Amino acid sequence: MAMSLEQAARRALRPARRAARRVGLELEVRSARRQGAADLAIFHEFSPPPSGGGNQFLFALSGELERRGVRVERNAISAATRACLFNSFNFDFERLERFARDGVRMVHRVDGPIGVYRGFDDGTDDRIAAVNRLAHATVFQSRYSLEKHRDLGYHFADPRVIHNAVDPSIFHPGDRRPSDRIRVISVSWSTNANKGGPVYQRFDERLDRERYDYTFVGQSSEPLPHARTVAPVPSRELADLLREHDVFLTASRNESCPNALLEALACGLPALALRSGSHPELVGDAGLLFEDAEELPGLLDRIADEHGERRAAISIPTLADVADSYLAALELDARH
């Protein structure tokens, strides 16, 4: 098919646009190196909430570090910057590579493996491994993530495991106590079937509505005709919803450290979780694991009967402890 004049014009402009971008980036780098007073640079494409777990965690982490007196900048490395945290592949690599300089400790926060999580390999994990050449140290979000990358033959600089954490000013337990009618909730922002849609649909079909209610927040790959469904909401509204419920159900597969699960646990909800990814190491005794949707009715009855015991067993990393671990990896001292 012949190229239109408009397409030809756009293609002809691409080299000029790339050249202009490089010039603009170079001016930014020179300006940042002459001035700026940050301690830590975070390279990540931040999005306004409601958004994915990595985005939510980095908002919470940067907020905690700033409360401690750490001066944080985004997507730039200034004259005084001593360390840089760059997130998985969710940033402008050309920009990071141009800003990087000697004397700045580089720490790479790695997600995934993305191909296992998404269910297909589009080369993202290879790109993440290639980006890691800039890193002095690597943070994996769970033992599962570290070991799965190793199983796939990937090698990363100075690896260590630091779980995610949630903002305790938002996600914290309420005072609700279960009644004869138990409220179950699931949360997902993605329609990828690996986020659990088929399991939630089967659960919705079989749920004993004489004893249980079911709420789904976000987006599902499958229709849930009997459930109360709620569109994606900001964090504070989500936390209020979680505290109105008693049990969290998650059926996502191969997740490295799902914030949705951590947020629910932080709000005091024992979990029914698919035995997959990092779920077992996050849930511990604060819930029950399943391998098939057909197990859920019986396990739900059990967790309802053991609710107090399971709730008391919730043990997740605090944001303060996680921030300490990141400061250690970044070799930064906070100003208290």
C-alpha cells in the first residue's frame, strides 16, 4: 500500500524530533548538574491513582522518605543526588542513562518475571535484565520473584529481597467484627485473565448468598452478575471499602508482591489466596491457600469459623521497616 503524503511527512519529521529531544535532554542534564539539592532520584512513570501496585508503592515509599527528611526528585539526577532508584522497566531508559554519573549509587527495583505474570513473553524481561547493567544493587519484591528469575537464567547485580508495604495512614484495620453474614471482597485493576477473573466468576456463581456477600472492586476479565461491582477508586475510598468487609479473596497468578493483597491484610482482612507467586509468603497463617475454584466454598466456611485466629495472625512489613531496608540498599542516611 502506498504511503500517504501525511504519513511520509510524519516519517520525515522523526529524525528532527529525535534530535530535538536529545538536545532538550542534554540541556536538562546540564542544568541539573549545576544546581539541584536532592538526595534520592526515583525514575518511574508516576500515574495518578487509582493505579497499579508498583505505582502505589512508590508513592507510599517516597512519601515516607520525604517525611524523614530525604529530598526526593523524580526522573532527574541533580548535582547533590547521592542515589537513584529506578523501577523495573517503567521509566525512560534513555533519560536515566544520560543522567547517570559516577558517584551516584544505582538501585534497580525489579518486578515479575513479567512474561510469567502476563502469560506471554514480549521481551520485557530481557529488557529489564539489560537495564540492570547500570545497577549496583537489585531489589526483588519477594523471594518468589528472585527465585523465578534465577530459574529462567537471569542474573542481577547484588540481589536482595524487600517486600512492598502500604501507607498506614490509609490502610489500617477498622473496628468491624464479622456477623452472621460474612462480606467477601476482591480487587483488581486489570482485565488480564491471570488476575483471576475466571476464578471470581466461578466463586460468584457458587456463593452461598444466605451467609455471604461478595464485592468486586476494579475490572474483571469475566462478568460477575451476582456480585456487587465497584469501579476503580482512589486509595482512601478503597481502604474504606476494605474495612467494610471481612475476608479478602485473590486469585491472581504469578505476582511478585501484589499491593492489593497487602492493602487488604493491612486493613485486617484474612485472605483466601491462590497458591501462586508470592501469595504463600505474604499470607502465612493469616489465611488459607487454594489451587482450584472448587475448593473455595469449603475454605470460605473454614476461614469464617477461624476469622479471629486468622486476623490475629496477620503479619506484613511496615512502611517504616521497608523504608529502612531501601535506605540501606541505597546507602543513604535519613534525617530524622
